[in-house]
Amino acid sequence: MGRKVFGMSRVVFVVILIFTAFRFWIGLKQMYYLEPGSTVDDSWVFDQAFLQNRYRGDIGNFQFGVKERGYPLFILATYLTGLPLSFWIVGLWVLCGVLVVFFLKKFCSSQIVLSLSYLFIIFCPFGFYSRLYRNIVLAPSTMILLLSLIGLVFAVFNKKQKTRQIMLWAFFTGAIFSWTYYIKEDGLWQLLLVSSVVALCLSNVILGFVRKKHSKIAPPPPFLIRNLL
């Protein structure tokens, strides 16, 4: 029998598993709240989780405001699973930690560094934000988007990467971006970032086809990211 689990020693894996379970336990025990005076803001976001309420018109003496659908869809998804909202909030931070370790392993093989990096992410103070509003998922979702973009760049610029793996990163990035873009109204900066990364990846793919077709053309200077890979 091998002594490693997911590239870690069994002792480290068990310790990480215990800390992860402890983080979920803290999340389930943590107190969350809605602003009692924000009846036209916080509570409406929960109300919009159900489509029949989104365009209902007037609510009391207030005109019903239309918020972006990202966070209400997250609430609806958690409701359909039957699991607590806090469970999925912690799950987002755990996913962040896993992605961080996944990329750090390319540059560092120390299990101590990788483990501490993972624990730092899942116990990040931002992860204990207790107001049930859009900001509670904005930080982890944005981090996941950034990490997925890094994964897409690594996959495209790595000559050894298979097309299927590139497509998986592209699909994952697109799915995350389709959600994070609609969490808040100011998601335009994410569109600019994603567009820049896509343009960079497409330029590399086009240059690859040009080199194959015209082998006499001198290759351009290598990208820094390629040297890292």
C-alpha cells in the first residue's frame, strides 16, 4: 500500500481533513444575520431567489428593486440541495484552498508550505463574514475566478497539456465567470480581465498554428509564463 494520499503523507492528509471538518463545523455553528433596517435590500435578495417574486411589482410602500441574479441563484441552489447556506459558503473557501494548493505544487513541493497555504485560505478572516448579503460570496467567488483564469493560462501555454484539459479549464472558467459577473452591478472589471486573458490565450493558439504552417517564420520571444512552466 502507498504511503501517500493525493500526493500527501497519510499523517498530513488526516490533519488537513480534521481541520477542514473543523472549519465546516465552525461555519455551521456561526451566527449569521440580516440587517433589520434593510428591508428593501437584504431581504429582497432572498425574496428574488424565487423567480415568481423577481418581477412582482410593489412590496408594501416600496417599489420592488431588481438586483443582479448571481447571489439569489446561489441562495436558490443551496435551498434545492437541502443543505445549510453556511455549508456552501465554507465550501467556496475550501475550493479556493484546493485551487491554491494545486497551483503552488507547480513551484513548491513542501507539504508544510502547501498545508499552511490551504489552512490560511480556509481560515481567512474574510471567510467569517456574517452578514447574509452578496459580499459573503463575492470574495471566494472572485478568488476562484482568478485561480481558474490562471489554470486556463497554464493549460494553454503548456505544450504537454491535452486539448481536453484545456477545454475543461475553459468550461470551468466560463461557468464561474457567468456567475460571479452577476453577483454585483459593478462586475465590468471582471469582464475586462477575462477578455484580456482570453485574448492572450487565443493569440498563443493562433501563433501556434502559424508556426506549424510556416515553419520558416522565426518564433516570437517566449512568454514569461512559458518559462515558468
